[in-house]
Amino acid sequence: MTITFDFDIDDTMAFQEHFLSNFKQFKRTRIFVTLLLPVMLVLLFLYYYVHDGMTTKLIGFGIFFVVMAIVWMLIIWKSFKKRTLARTRKLLLKNDKDNSIVFGVREMTLNDEGIFVKTPKSEALTKWIAVLKVVKDVNHYYLYITSMNAFVIPLRKIEDSVNELDSMIEKHVANVVSC
């Protein structure tokens, strides 16, 4: 089967969002950044407590530190992934001339041998055994060939071929996950 579609920034960003939502290192970094300021505020509070004892001024600092820590955790937890994705998008668009091999029309031929991807500037064959897992969500297929890299197939752009693609993937890949 052969599918042809225009791969654009939205498809790339969908993969980036999916990847960040499931990448353990990103989750650890997000937790670290979220907890960094509150831990520093607690240490600062303890430092003043050890040197000055409990004073009215220190109680005011404690309340201020707690409020700051809560506000920080709420803001950072919600915005960290959004900011990371926004920076990635900006970087990709800024280097648009360098990314012409990433974006644009691509033709994917999936057969018993593997996945053959052809763009105006490149051609590559990946055998089915190299596909570690396939994740399908509402809008995309992600055919992972490493833990950080995948072929992204936007389902909205190949509506006529989705059933045929489903059966081809089920035939050749054991690890298929639906989100």
C-alpha cells in the first residue's frame, strides 16, 4: 500500500506533545523544576529559623514562602510542557530552510518488506523488525523506530487508507498501543 500526504509543523508538534507526555526524563525534569523553588524556600526558612528562632517576622516570611511555593507549583506545572512545545515550534519555524527535509510531501509505501519513505530530498527503507512499537491516537499513528524517533502518519490526511493501514500494521507489528 502507498500513502501520500503533506507532513507539516502541526504533525511534528503532535508527535512532540505525545513524546513529552510519555518520556520519563521529561517527567522527572518537570517535577524537579516544579519542586526546586519550594525546596529552596523551605531551606531558606529553616536557615532563618536556626539563626533567629521563631519571630513574628519569621512567621510572615513563612506565610510568604508558602504562598510563593504554591503559586510557583501551580504555574510551573501547567506551563512547563506548553513552554517547551512553544520553544520547539519556534525553533522549527526559525530554521525553516534547514527543515525542508522534515516537512513537505512524503510518500510512504508499506509492504511485507518494510516501510519505504520517499520525500523530494530523500529515500529510506525501514524493515518491520526495526519498528519497536506503534501508538495510535485519534489523529496519528506513531511508528517508533527508537525510543525518541518515530514515523508520524496523520490519519486525517489519509482517511481513505486508514483501514488498510490498520491491517498492514497489525500484520507486521506485535506491539500496537491505542491511546
